[in-house]
Amino acid sequence: MERLWRGASVVALWGAWAGGAMILLAAVVVTVEVISRKLLAFAFSGSDEIAAYLFAVGTSWSLAHVLATRGHVRIDVLYGQLGPRVRALFDLVAIVGLAILVLAIVDRAGEIFLDNLAGGNRSNTPLRIPLAWPQAPWFAGFVLFLAVTVLAFLRSLLALVRGDYGTVAATIGVPSQDEEVKGELGSLGIGTSNTTANTGAKR
Amino acid sequence: SAQTPAPAQLDTKKFNVIGTWNFLNINKKVEAPFWSEQLGAASGGKLTGNIKSITELNLKGTEVLRLLKTGVYDVAHALPIYVDDGAAIFEGSDISGVAQSVAQQREILSAWMPEMQKVMREKFGSMIVSTFAFPQQVFFCRDEISSLADIKGKKVRVQGVSQSDLVKALGGSAVTIPFGEVVPALEKGVVDCGITGTLPGYQAKWPEVVKTVVDVSLGYTAGFVAVNLNAWNKLSKPTQEFMTGQFKKLEEAAWASVESDTKEGIACDTGNGPCSVGPAAKLKLVMPTDADRALVKKALNDVVLPEWAKRCGAECAAKWTELVGKRYGLVAKAN
Amino acid sequence: MLGTALLLLVALLAVSVPVAAVMGVLGLALNQFFSSIPLYLAMGDIVWNASSEYILIAIPMFVMLGEILLRSGIAHRVYAAIATWLSWLPGGLMHANIGTCAMFAATSGSSVATAATVGVVALPQVKIRGYDESLFLGTLAAGGTLGILIPPSINFILYGLLTQTSVPRLYLAGMIPGLLLTGFFMAIILVYCLVWPAKGGTPVETSWRDRLRSLKDLSGPLFIFGVVVGSIYAGWATPTEAASMGVFAALVLAAWERALSWPMIRAVFEGTMRTTAMIMLIIIAAQFLNFVLANIGVTDGVAKAIDALGLGKVGTMLLLIVFYLILGCFMETISMMILTTPFVFPIVVGLGWDPIWWGIVLTILIEAALVTPPVGLNLYVVQSLRGTGAIADVIRGALPFVASMLGLILLLMAFPDIALGLPRWVMGGS
Ligand code: NA
Ligand code: NA
């Protein structure tokens, strides 16, 4: 279980990296269109559509990483007042709730992907891209998200049965405010101790 | 309608209906009153409709036919441009620049109907029961221009493939921008012109950011009302007959509205005539000349129709030429 | 039905189910119990539409833009530059906090990133110069909220999408209220430090030579502002395109600063996608919930219920403001906006308020939500940067600034042209 969970977390992180790369690529594609429209005699068009597909895929590939790093927003007004055991129960309810949503999305997203694949449907734009192309990786992202959700549920459930509330919290708990902000700032490259504040300053 | 079934013979049914955009006249004056009032009144309260516009549901349109097929809705007011594929066949009903009048657009729709019905039945498990269209599509440009020839070298915001081909054939470049961003894009010169309906353009406040409207018909965006066949087949014979009659009435009302909206749109854009929806704008009106019409026809035969023929296939193109094109001296054939 | 929906919503939120899942599960449940239509079947299309909505791409773009800027090391220099200009005022560097926040707000579409950027540079000064800690922390938490009012802004783009209003107009409309709020924040500091000089810390010595020399350090943010906002009004790009160009520009700037490296880029990617995917899941679920609510008639119902209260134009607006202040205590800001707009927007416009004007007021209410306890992300950001002490200090420090936000809203109610004047002057029309 532990190996599986660690492996899934690594895959999820790679998904997020790839997702970020897609967003950057989208930014470049759009910028090139804007510049070509302004400076060149012809307008090369369709970057909006390509960027939208990159956005869709990049986002769906990153969802699992958000889960693995406990980043999906939860309201912890009541949760914060509870003991570790009740918290662990809340956590399990929460992950089941999330699993219902993700399962529903996978079911329906899969249906439209297969429908577009079978029908060979194309986008109704000048590019006329077969919709199944962007939808295949987009759908795959949700499948990965579902897999990590189920793994997180199983890991927490096993831990709860053992009475290991720490592992439940570390897998699917609400990060304490302190943890949460440290994560947020850490990802921004900011240390949280005053004296080592570092924004990567040069010179 | 001599033998319209009496209300006593009718089933009791509430249709779940998805309409077009709630800010457009076709929805406000035709679809919504039909489903929420007229149908109930005509059937003695037995048949009613629960209509939601795609605006209220925050949908794009492209999903509407799948929602009809899966049975989420019983009836959909849809546009050919909603159809993702089989798209080329549906495009045949409103290729940019073909229809030069409301009557022609209606004629084209009925001539091309058998081909569309085939797709609707096979791909969407549905049947077309009524047609309509949106007001005539025209160029709105931020500069003062004097004829269609001036489109050359301009960046034009288009919707759909055949409009894009038409603009390219006229020497412009086609740009796709989401509808919500068109007004600022025109205002700031991101694009020079945009194509939309005469009245929808007024209602979306385009006249605030452009100087000219060119009253050369670039065609109409066609529309159709389709009903899910499962839902339809569950209705009793008298109910089906009754509904067929009602759909005819809906169609007449819709086309009358297209005609008056196209005229009123030009009036609202330019101040040439009465405008009931707000203060008229004062755009320069470019009236069509024979030269302009010839330009459109040349663009159609040289570029737009051959490109469409490529998408639709040789057989489909030949069919179109036979059913539609030859009435207007047009031939669809891939180069 | 409305009661059941509300009850279920509160129950799911109370057991801390993730906000996105709350909306999704609520949508599925309402469909199950209150709809004759199999709305669930529409979910695939709704998810795909939201996922591939071109206009929403501005969200990752602004997040990525902020991430790149943060790492290119210009934050310290900008802060130092602004400090040389403002720190002679009573309250010293606290004015620089607000000024730097406003400057970063002009490059960033996000409030959290703004507070974090400025906070990390400013905080060491509390102890060194002996400022009143609570007020100093408050300037950072509140100053950061300017990020979404001064253009560019994720909130304006989202609001534009939800309500079909023009984003360039919203940007222009946000500018003067944004500058006014900046001024109010500084005035509050000034008043506090004139009444209680001890709060103001030791004065900072600067010279005109320092000031002039510091100007070049402001060129980075000005360049980004030029790209992201200027390109729209120059007729180069739409707001969404401009956000993408901002990323490109920030990348060029970072390369210029020699701040690009693989670990840095990987961290930018991870940070961007963590925020983006989190927000997008909420948006996707909210779109489905809104679809269900519209179909089963809740959306109409709420509008009619509020109409039936008969409070009139001003009364209803005041009620809405109170409603958002309370909701803002508990709710994450993006979900608050997406979930309420379909109900509230038609009411507001129906009463005769201007859609652009309401976009500005709503954004200020969201700013307030960012610094009101218990759920106020900017409070946490500042508290965590500080590392020690009670969060109550930050909350106390931010309160006077919340008061000025409410003051600004009342001012906007009395003089809508504070927001609407600039867009009308620049772009014409209403
Ligand atoms: Na901003
Ligand atoms: Na709050």
C-alpha cells in the first residue's frame, strides 16, 4: 500500500509538471497569434482553440497532485474544534464525497469522449480538430484523479482501522492553517521564517 | 388543421425544452410564449412545456443535440452550427452567402431537409419538426467603407467555417474571438470588422464601436426544432397530430419574426426606419450593388462551396447542387 | 426544495467535505430528488465546456505570471524603491507596504500572491524599526487584497464570463476605486500614527538621490502592467490574450534577470497547477450545480423570493452587502462568486444597478472576505510569514481596513461614477 501510494504521488506530481508545461505552451501559442496579427500581413488564427485544449488537459492532469498534497479546499470551521478520531471520520466522509464527484465525472466524461471517438466528431471551428484527440488525454487525467482518490481512501481506511489517525490526517486531512500557508508559500519559493526570506533574489 | 384533435383526445405531457438565447427575439417572442402559454391554451392545459434558454443553463450550444439524444430534453431549438459532425451536411442548410433573402433561406431549408433528417435520425435519435432562422448576417466595420471590395486586407471576426472561407475569399483574414470579447476587440481595433445578424448586432451594442453596416446578405444562421424520437413515439396518434399542427404554427410565427427582425435590425443600426428596442444608432449603411452580389457569388463558386464540398464529400456536394445550388446558379464541387 | 438544498449544503460544508465535492454531490442529489429530467447525463458536456473554456485560461496565466515574477527577485528592489518615496510619512514603511501592494496588484490578478510577495519582503522591518505589530500586519493582509480590484484581475475575468459583461470595462472601472482604496488604506495609517505616534516606528532616512536612483527598479512591474493591461487598450489583444502575453513577458523578464533554472521552472509549474486545478474543480462542480439549480427552478425561485421582500433598490443592495459579508466570513472567494452570481446578478440588474458597477462592488466584498475571520486566506498568509504570535493580531490589524472597504462601497452607492466614469470616458457608451 505504501509503495503504491508513494508511486501514485510521484505520478501525480509529474502530471502537474506536464500540466504546467502545457499552460506555458498555451501562453506561447496565444502570444504568437497576437504578435502575428499585429505585425504580419496575415492573421494566423486558432490559438484560442489550441490553448483551450491545452488548458483542459493541463488542468485534468494536475487534479491528482492537488489531492495528493491535500490542496482541495475544505471548510474547517467545525473540523478545527475536533479531536483526532472524529477528524479522521470527517476525513473519510470528505473523501467519499469527493470520490462520488470524481466517479460521476469519469463516467460522463468517458461517455462524451467515446461518443466523439465513435462519431469521429470534429470541432465546429476553422481548425476542425477531431474532438476525441484533446478529450482522450483530458479523460485520462480524470481517471488518474479517480485512481489516486480511491488509493487515498483505502490508505486512510486501513489506517483508521489500525487507529493510526496520524496517517489519515497526513493522507486526506485538512492541512492546519500553518501547514497550508507554508505549502502555498513554499510553492511560491518563499521560506516562512523571517530571516531567511528569499524570493530568489539575484545580484 | 381541419381535423385538429380535441383536447379530450390528447395525452397529458409536460415537455422539457431547451431554447436558444434568452436575449434574442426568437426566444422572447416566439419560443418562450409558445411553450409556456400558447401550447397550454391550445390543448386545454393538457400539453405544456418547461422551456429553459441555453443562456439560463449557461451552455454553449454544441452540447444541445447530445442532450436531446440522451433524453435530458424532449425538444431542442437548435442551430446547425451546434452539430459537431455530420456538421458538413448541416452546414449545407446555411452556407454563408448563399441565401439572399429570408424567403430563400426558408426555401433552402426545406429543399435540404431530407438530408438533415437522415443525420438527425441516425446520429441523434431525433426528428426535425419545425425551422426558423436568425436575422440576416452582415458585416459591421469600424471604418467607413463603401463596398464589399473594401473587406480586402481587413481582419474580420467570424463564426463557423464557411464564414471564414467567405471572408478569406473576399481577401480579408478571418479571426475567431469569443462573442463576449468582440465589442472590446472591435473598439480597440483588435479586429476591423465582425459578422453577425442585423438585430443581434444592435442588441450586442456593436453600433457603439463601429461606423458602417454593409447590407449585403452573408446568409442567415438557420435553426430547427427537433424532438427526441423516444419521447415522440410515446405520444398517442392524436397527440402527435396535434403537435404537428402546433409546430407548423410555431414555424410560421418564427419566419415572420425573422423577416421583421432583419428589417428592424437595419433600422436600429442606421436610423432608417422605426426601432422598437431602443434608440436607433447612426451607422453608415452600405446598400448592396450588383458588383457586391457578383463578388459574393464569385467567392461562393471559387472558394466557399469547393471548400465545403471537400468537407461534405463528392456525393453530398452533388446532391446539394441538385437540390439547392441550381436554383441560384451555384455549384458545389471540390477543386 | 430551497430549504432542503440549503440544509444539505450547510451539512456537507460542516463535515468539511471539499467545497468542489459539496457542489457536485449537492447537484447530483437535487437532480435525484427534485427533477424529472435526467440532468446527470449532461454532466460530461458541462465538465468539458468548463474545462476547455478559453476565457478561464486567464486563471492559470495570472497564477503563473505571479509565480514567475516572485522568483525573478524584483520584489525586494521594488519594495525598497517604493519605500524611498513613501516612508517619510507618519507610519513609515507601512505606506510602502500599501504602495508596493498596489504596484504588484497592477501586475497580478491574485490577492494571495500580492500579500505573499510584499509580506515576505516587508515583515523583517517590524522588529528592526519598532512598528506596532498588529497594524503593520494588517497593512499587509489588507494591502494584498488590492490584487483583485486593481487590474488585471482574475475576478473581473470570471465575472465578465458569468455575466457577459466587458472585461476591459471592468478593468477600467476597477482602477479609480482601487486607487481610492489604496488612498484610504494610507489615510488610516496616517491617522493612527498621528494619534498614536508610537505605532509609527523609527523614521526612515532617504534622499532625493536615492529616490531617483530607485526609479529604474520599478520598470519590471511597469513593463508587465504595460503588457497585460496596456495591450488591451492599445488594441493588440483581448483580456484573455493579454493574460497569456503577461506570462510570456514575465518569462522574458525572468530571463533578463538570469533567474531561470530548471528547479525554478518546475516549481513554477507545480505551484501554478496546484492553484489552477483546485480552482477549476470548484468551477466545474459549480457549473453543474448551477445547471441543476436553473433546471429545477431554484434560480428563479430565489430571485422571486428576494423580490417579494419588497425592499427596493437601496434596501435590497444593503441586504446583499450584509449577505456577502457574512458569507465571506466562511467561504472561499472564487466559489462564493461562482455560486451566487447566477442568483444575485439578475436581481441586482433587475433593480436597476449597473452590471459593471456591481462587478466592482462584488469584488470589494470579496476583498473583505479575504481578511475576515475565520476563513480569510490573506490573514493566514501573513500570519504564517510571521511565524510567531497569535493570528488575532493580524485580524485586529486588518479590521480598520475592512471598515474602509465598506466605506468605499457606500461611496460607490452614492456616486456610481467613481467606478463608471472612467470606462465611459475612455470607451464611451453607458
Ligand atoms: Na490586479
Ligand atoms: Na473571510
